[in-house]
Amino acid sequence: MKTADLAQVLAQVKSSLRDLQQQGIEGFNCRPEFLRIVGRWTETPSCLAGDAAGQKAEGESLKEIKDDLGNCFRCPLHKGRSKIVFGEGSPKARLVFVGEGPGYEEDRSGRPFVGPAGQLLDKIIAAMKLDRSEVYICNIVKCRPPGNRNPAEDEIEACLPFLKRQIASIAPEVICTLGSVAAKTLLGTQSPISILRGRFHQWMGIKLMPTFHPAYLLRNPERKREVWEDVKKIMAFLRIPL
Ligand code: SF4
């Protein structure tokens, strides 16, 4: 390895360790899944480099991405869907919410988070002193998994490039993942949501805050306090006064 290359690697390691320190992590975690995450920090984001389903990259609009998605048949989820739920909100949102996949009402309407969980998300957004039209709301997969099961690996793999392109197009300051599937997918980890939530992570150079899914909160209202703590951290980062 050339001296210049070595210096670049060391600079990246130093920057990564500083990032960890800022997140309150004092020791270096050498578990394989953690090293995989650290390894990605120096990759060129596939959303910028282009990938299997995402040939276009920088500068494309959400409409262009939607047009490219078309009447998608790229994974088996197309068989049971009524409507593709592409996502909605401001194309210049500072904050993007990413859920897991559409449910019954979303599949019928073609809009994300419109059922009871969506109504709770609306309340969370309002508590953040934001309007739904100011944020962007989308999911890991855009078609409803049958019986609301978790999306399978191949379904996520087929759909994720479009989400990456949407986020690259919006370029938000913060991503808030809702629930376990979204957090684990984007962070490439198997750690439970209860461990991941409560602090910022990095994803493709963007701050990412995992929190509980509103549907989980409907079943476990005692966890709302933790979501409020997560939300307050996002507000502080976005400089929204309490
Ligand atoms: S879930 Fe995504 S990849 Fe699968 S059919 Fe729907 S839009 Fe296409």
C-alpha cells in the first residue's frame, strides 16, 4: 500500500472513531455485524453510484423515480397488491420517515401511513411542530406483504434501490426509521430495535434515528415516552424548539 493510501485509510478510521465517540460509544465493538456497518462508511453510496434497479442517480426528481418504478413487477409482492405505495410528502423534506411496508388501508389508498398507525404518526409529526406536508413518508417495500407479514429478503432487495434513490433525491437532514424492519434493513444489523433506538446512527452520510413503529405503540402505549425522547433528539438536531 502506498503511503498516501495508508494516510487516507488512517484518516477515515480516525473520522469514524470520532463519530463513534460523538455518539457516546467509548469502546470499539468488533462484532462482525458492527464491522460490516463500519465497512460501509467508506463505500460510495449505491444511490449515488447507481445499482441494479437504480441506473439514474444524482439530480433525479421523485417523479422520475416513480416513472421508472412504473407498474412494478420486480418482486412477488406485486401479486397481492391493489396499489403501489410510493411515498408522499415534501421533495425537499428535512425529515424522512421510513416504515416497513403498506398495510390494508395503505394498499387500498396508495398512500403511506393512513390507517390507525398513520393517525398516530400524524400526531407525532404535529408534536414535532411539523406538518405532514413538510416531511416525507415512505416504506422499505412499496407493496403490501400478504397478511402484514414482514417483507422477505428478496423483496427488500428488489425494492430498496428505489427508496435509496428517493432519499438521495430528497437529501434530508434526518431519517427516522419506524420499527424493527426499517432500522435493521438500513443499518444492516440484527440488533433489536430496543437497542438501536434512542441515538443517532449514520446511513449514507445522513443522521438516522430508529424508533418504535406507531402500530407497536398502539399495542404498547407505555412505550410512547421512549418515542417522545427519540423525537426530541430529532427536533434538537433540526433546531426545532420544544
Ligand atoms: S414491493 Fe417494490 S419491488 Fe416489489 S413489486 Fe412492489 S414496488 Fe416492485
